[in-house]
Amino acid sequence: MTEIEKKILIIDDDRDIRESLKLKLELEGFVPIVVDSGEKAIELVKENDFFLVLSDIAMPDMNGYEVFEKIKQIKPELPVVLMTAFGYDPSHAIIKAKKLGLYKWIAKPISDKKLKEIINTALHFYKLRHQNNQNDIND
């Protein structure tokens, strides 16, 4: 895997969730970067390359939908997964984001199996997109 193929951005205001996801991903060989706010995440997306973003929906400074919208403006090809506790989505962020190309959403707590499935699928699509971009350059 390349360095970009290892980097996953995790955004959640709950420290326990951030640390749990970070540990799980490190054990799988990924390089998780964790932040506790949408604003910090947007700055990181501007300055770094990731192959996947996992973002909580309910956060104090910026909700997951707002994070998703801003990421899509900066890097439209970057897959974003919105996370919510037990499917709780009072602002209908998931429905709105799906209309704009949300990659996936997942209910917390996240099973290891589901997390691996989402990451592996995102990585597969990242590699295909990267391969297609290389083919376009070589044509």
C-alpha cells in the first residue's frame, strides 16, 4: 500500500470513539489521523491526502453533513462515511448527503467486520480511480 492508501481521517467529538477507531485501524496497518472537530478536519483535508474520511454526524462545531459538503468542495473524489449513534439523524444529514454522493453511512457502535468491509471497498475504488487516472495520463 502507498502512504495515501493507508491514511484515513477520523472526525468525532467523542474521545473514546476516536481512540477506539484509531487503535482498530492501526492494528490493520492503516494510518488513522484523528480530530475532534469539523474545522480541524477541513484544514487537514486541504493540506493532506486521504483515501477515506469517517465523520460523526452530531458534533458541536460543524455537523457531519457540513463536513461532507466542505470536503466535496475541496476534494470531490474523496469518499466520506458518516457515522451516527444507532441511526440517530435528526437533521436528516444522511438523506441530504446521499443526494450529493455520500459514499456510505454507518451506525455506531461499529462492528470490526463492517468497518473492514467499508475500508476495503473504499480502498478498492481508490485504486481503480487512481489506475484510471494513470491510464488517462498515459493515453
